[in-house]
Amino acid sequence: MTTALRTGRRLIVTTALLAAAVGCSDGGSSAASCSGLVTFQNRGYLPAVNVDFTVGEKLGAATVPECDDTNHPDAAVPEGKTTAYAVEGMDPSLAIAVGDTPAEATLMRVHEEVR
């Protein structure tokens, strides 16, 4: 994978997670598409903060949904993919870690079933 592609993928995940932390808004209301949601195996996961965790084995690809709820076309983030990892001591139906590498992975906790 090229450095540019790695950087682009990292930017997508970072943008989605940052949007969850600071809140992406449209007209003053919270916007679901920028909530930091990542989907994996028909479940939605949101970032967990201030939790120690250990990354386990690679599980597969997770999806970062498109974030386009501003009035600025240049600010839209297209749908992307990132790697999902197991979290030691936790069932993947409850928590996963996502990132381009285990060292860059962020803990995500299950939020909802995705249909």
C-alpha cells in the first residue's frame, strides 16, 4: 500500500473519530452521519475514550460511513474502509479496535445492530 493511500485511510478514520469527539453539526443539531460510527458484521460501533485495551488478532474490514452533513462540499468525507481487530478479553460483538495498524487502533464499543 502506498504512503498516500495509508495517509488517506488514516485521515478517514481520524476524521470520523474526531467528529464523534467534537460533534459534527448542521444547523445546530447533532448529525448522525458524523457520529464516529464504524460498522462491522452488521453492528455499529462508536469510539470509547479513556479505556485501556490490548489489540488482538485481525478480524477483517470495517466500514466508516460517509460524512457529508455540512454546507461545505470540500469538508465531506467519503465512505472508507479500515481494519477491525479483536480486543483482548472482549467479545467482538461488544467491542473491537479499528485502525490501519494495531498500534494506531482505536477502541470502539457496540452501539447498535445495523440492518
